[in-house]
Amino acid sequence: MKRRVVITGRGAVSPFGRGVSALLENIWQGRSAIQYMPEWLKIEGLCSHLAAPVPDFDFKILPRVQRRTMGKMAIYATLASQEAVRDSGISTELLSSGDLGVAIGSTIGSPSAYEAFYSQYLANNSLRGIKSGEFFKSMGHTCSANVCLALGIRGEQWGPVSACTSSSQAIGLAYILIKAGRQQAMLCGGAEETHPSVTSVFDLLGAGSRQNSHPECACRPFDKDRDGIVCGGGSGVLILEDLESARKRGAKIYGEIVGFGNVTDSGHIANPETLSMERAMKKAMTEAGIAAADIDYVNAHATGTERGDIAESVAIEHVLGSTTPVSSLKGHFGHTLGASGALEIIATLEMMAQQEIIPTRNLTSIDSRCGKIALVTQKQPARLKTILKNNFALGGVNTSLAIRQNILP
């Protein structure tokens, strides 16, 4: 019999600081973490000087022996994982039993580590002075590997690398592994760090926001005056667990994952496709055994780009109609790329707990091309039992997770 999969732990490092409480408090207060990055002015050709970085803190909170192979993103992922473990109350015995695994993704390895390595190597055509730990900071699965080492985890290790869907794919993969009986529990999510090279990718695509003089208003999903993405950093980590295991422990259950859609469009490596977004949502709903009328809210991917916002709006309308409430959290803390799915799910779980929808920040003039769905512009009470969480990525990856609040018998 296939298992049911529930969420029993949450951990976060975000542009609002360390901890889930900092993330949720600032979102509920309607604050923005986006800021102007004057140090990026020295980069010739870079037009977007905006980001939502994690505030500085002392990395020595982790032992030096662990930090030697960690870039910023692996540090964020480790701290978020530790918080999720504490929140869930799972035992150290389960962590090291082999019955708990890890799936934590990112867009790439640490861009700061890449910069440090190639600045030395290319400038001097020499490896002298480069420490061996730099490779472990920059490898694609640096977050999952370092979390396993730091927490003594012996189960399955996965490191999805799919840009903006890295953490949603990690959560979907964890759901599949538990449902299939391969693991009893999983630490899953994603991490990212801000770096001008990451922002430059979107800048070169003409998708990076250039509202440098008004950082708090720069990211405007669904708004007719939007002008692009603002990249952020951090890590979101969830603990997913077999329902029976969670009940035996008396664990607090935040929600149940009931469906996962994960589809590819092969039309264009960068342009979003409405049909594939629809397919992802429909697959999540079909697996969950739910209809359009059962969906109480959609937490949209909506990054503040014209093509992406419009494509997703049309997809939501086609699948759910025009009355289901929809909002995005990118206006609060930017697009945290590989961490976005997990951080946004943490906030969405809180919306379900509070029975309240957080609106899209900076949405003041709805783009009429996005206007056929119920975009939320003010905080509002709502009956939230079942939601969809969308994330889409460059490369044609389209994901949607169906999450239910009430755990049925």
C-alpha cells in the first residue's frame, strides 16, 4: 500500500534573516527584503543592481571542520535543516538510521566559490594557493552533501539542479520516495546565494529588474509596470514523513502532500509555455484525486516578468477558472531561485494555518492580460484546505504541488 506523506518540520534562512519566524513575521507585516547593491556598479554591462541577499551573520555558529567544505548556500541549507529537525522533533537515531534521506537542490554550486577559484586560476594560470575545499563548495550537490555530513544522515542523498524548480523538485522527489516506501522521512528543499553572476543571467536575457532607484517596488508580479526579476538568497527545508510514523511520534502535522506534477516543455529553453504549466497543475490534481472546485488558493510562481506572469495566469484560468484566489510572494523577498519553492511553501503552510491569504506585494495596477484570475491585492481571510504551489524554471521544467491542510482518516 502506498504511504501518505505529511510535512512535520520547517526550517528557513531567508532575505529576512535566520529562522522561520523571521520569514513569516516580515511577510505578514508586508515588508520587502529587496535592496540596492551599490558594489555591483563596478561590473561593466550589468544593468540590474538589485537583490534580496541574506543579512550577514557569523558563520562560526557552525564548527570550522564543517565550514571548510561549505559555501554560503551550504551553510544556509545546513542551518535550515537543523531548524527543521528541531521543529519536527525527530530523533538523532532516525537521522542516522538510513531511513531518513536528503533531497536539497540549487541552481548551481556556490557562485562565490566559482569566483574565488577562477579568479585565482585564470589570473595566474596557477593552482597555487587554491584550497581543496573550494571544489566541495562549488559542486552541484554541495548542499545535500554537506547537510548529510553535518547531521550524520545515512539515507538516500539527492541534489536536484533545475534552477527555479530545484527545491520544488526536491520536495516532489521526497514525496515520491516516501510514498514508495524507500524512505520513512526526508529532509528536502533548496538553497541559493546572491551573486552578481546570477543576476547577470537574467539581465542578459532582458528579464532582470532595473528599477534601481526604488528597490522596495522593484519586483511587481502581475503588475502592468513590472520590469523583471530580482534575485534573492537563502534556504528553505521541510521534513516530509510517512503519516503513520508522524502519528506514532505525536508530531505536529503542517499539511499533507497529495499530488505532484512535474512536466517538461520542449518548445524553447527560456520561454514559458502555458500548456505545460496547465499539464503540471492537472497532473498534481489528478494524482491527488481533486477537482478544480477543491482548490482554495494558488501560490503562483509569478516572478514579475511579462511572459511568465501572463503564461501562468492563462494556465491557472484554463485549469481552475476565474474565482480561485492567486498571489505571489516574490514582491516580498525576490526570486530565491533554487530555494523559492520551499520558502514559499513554508509561507503558504502558514496561510493555511492562519486561514489568511497574503497578497502580492507591489501589485497596484493589474496587467489586463493577467486579469482573468482572482489576483489578491489585500490581505484577506479565506477557507484554505487545499492549495496548489506552482514553480517553473528555465529549461522547460514545470512543477506543481497539491497540499492539503486537514489530514483525513
